Amino acid sequence: MQQTWLYTLSSVVAVSLVSFAGLVSLAANPLRMQQIVFLLVSLAVGAMFGDAFIHLLPQAFRSTEHPVATSLSVLSGLLLFFLLEKFLLWRHEHTPHDEGCVHPAGYMNLVSDALHNLIDGVLIASSYLVSVPIGVATTVAVLLHEIPQEIGDFGVLLHSGFRPVKALWLNFLCATFGIGGAVLTLVAGSGMRSLPEVLVPLTAGGFIYIAGSDLVPELHKEREPLKSLFQLLAIGLGVGLMLLLILLE
């Protein structure tokens, strides 16, 4: 059991450190950074849609005997993030505005990312409880999955108004939810293994809502044909990366 703890915690810490993928962006020229944020947001759209439709939804429906209930959970995720955005927009309108004002989409992205990382932690720990090889394979899949996701998330936070350093640390804070999920699973054992069945469809609904309702309209503000083409290519890259990960599952 001690070995399982060691392998699991090492794996989730490694996955959490991927959240610093945006660190490369901090070294870039601020003007240059502004020019590529629209590509990072496009990548996030592709990664979110790809993750929801290629990974999360198939996983949710594979692990249930009640597909209608799972569909309702996805819709609940959509409605939950709709209500969250309504609350954040209301709060946004009733608080003093300044230069550091952050768009609600940034906070919603943090919530969905934290939930997603919690699920990853549960999955990694559950895999190590079965065997070390399965745990390692799951960790590799999650690592590759997180790289485009975290880069895209960092771009969304910047686009929403967070300062780069704050965006980086908030991204890392969300990543630590994976550590919490892993520890809870190891402590509770098999009792926590059913948690993904509840959280996966909710997270899928959240990703679909944020990508479709908040990020895609932002992309439509760019009308220049060449930049629109680059947006489409970045979305395709995000979806393609999620599709390639099926080979590791």
C-alpha cells in the first residue's frame, strides 16, 4: 500500500506541474503575447469540445446502465454553468469596474478545470489501486491530455483579464485538485471510484457550455480572414490532439 501511495502522489504531482505550461508565455514580449492569445483561446475551444465529445461523454455512457440519467447529468452541467455565469455577471455589474476587471468566463473556466483535475486524480489513484502498470498508463494518458488543455486554459484566463502571473498560479491551484482527488481515493478506497460517474457528465456539460457560449462568440469578434483561418486550424489542432489520445486509452 505504501508503494501505491508513492506512485500515485508522484504521478498527480507530475500532472499538476503541467499547469505551468503557460510559463513559456511569460517570457514572451507582452505585445507578442496579445497577438497569440486568440490562438490559445481557439486551442482551448478545440480541446474543450474534443475532451467533452471524444473522452468525457463516451466514458460517461460506457460506465452507466441508465443513459437517460447520464444525459440529464450532462444537461445539469450545462444549466449549472449557466446559473454560475448569471451569478457572476450579476456580481460583475454590481461591483465597481476598474482596469483589473475579469470577465466571468475566466472564473467559470477555473471551476470546470478544478472539477476536471479532481476527476483525473480519482482516475489515477483508482488505476494504481488495480496495478502499477495500469496506473502508469493512465498517468501518461492524463499528462498528454493536460498539456493542450492547460495551455488553452492559460490563454482563456489571459483573455478574461487575469494578469499572466496570477493566471499561472490560479491554473496551478486548480491542478492541485487532482492531488486532493487522489488522496481521497486512496483513503476511501473503492468508495470513491464511483465519483467520476457523477462528475464526468457534469464536467462535459460545463466544457460544452463554456466553449460554445463564452469562447466561440469571442472568436467571432475577429473578422480578418487570415486570422479566422488560424483560429480554425487551432480549433482543429485541439480536437486532433484529443482524438490522438484515444490511441493511449
